[in-house]
Amino acid sequence: MRIGLLSDTHSFVEPVIFKHFNACDEIWHAGDIGSLDVVEQLSDFKPFRAVYGNIDDHKMRATFPEDLVFELEGVKVLMTHIAGYPGKYNPRVRGLIQNHKPKLFICGHSHILKVMPDKRFNLLHMNPGAIGNHGFHQVKTMLRFTIERGTIKDLDVIELKRKI
């Protein structure tokens, strides 16, 4: 399964998402979606999974969960919006990780792309950064990767110059 991962669209769909995610099987969104229009555009394009973020309104919170746990191709995935990083997870997220024991942990919120192993919890931590126009980030980022037979591979970092 080829996955397109993004976060922090803040109500804006960057048109190149469709080009970069054309060969993906699913699109995952790690919160701060911003509007149902974003959901409609992305879910009309590919199967779509998401969690809500701190800027998302009651409609988003009624549509998407705060935390999403699922298994795909033998990889257990935990996704939430606000989390922290390996060694610095917030207490709520540390408990979720200890309880669910994911192999892949995904979050957003910081607008900073990071992909790093967490040796303490034996998982891969991914934050795709931000692809929307709102925020302090200077470069828009998203990730693309493959999950196959229990492995996460072929990771691509996609960077776009921010138009201000």
C-alpha cells in the first residue's frame, strides 16, 4: 500500500497534492484539516483516513476521531494530532503508545517535518510537517511511503516552496 501523508492543511488544498499522491492507495491526514471542503476534495480523490486537530471545529470532531488506531499490511498504526517527539511525548500520548504498541506513530501540529525511530517504544515516528498556508513554516512538506508485509519503506519527502 502506497500512502500519502499530510497534516495541517488549515482549510487549503495545495493543488500539487493530487500530482504527488496520484500513485498512492490512500491519503492520511494528521489533523488541523480546517474544513469539510478539504475532506471532500481529498476523499473524492483517494480513500482517506484522518484525525481532527486543535483548530478543527465541532463538525470535524464529529466526523473524525482524536486518535486513530488500525493495522495495515501487518503494521499497527497510531495517529493523533498533538503528541510531541520521541523522549518528549505528552503524557496522554505516551499512554496511548504504551497501550497500543504501534509500529508506526503519526502526528502533526508542530509544522515541522520529522521522521525518526523511537528505540524506547520500538516504533517509527512520522510528522509530515505542514502543507497549508497558515503557520510559521517556510517550506510546505508532506510524506509518501509504502507499507508492505510488515515493513515501512520507500519514504519520499516532498518539499514545496511556500508562497507568501
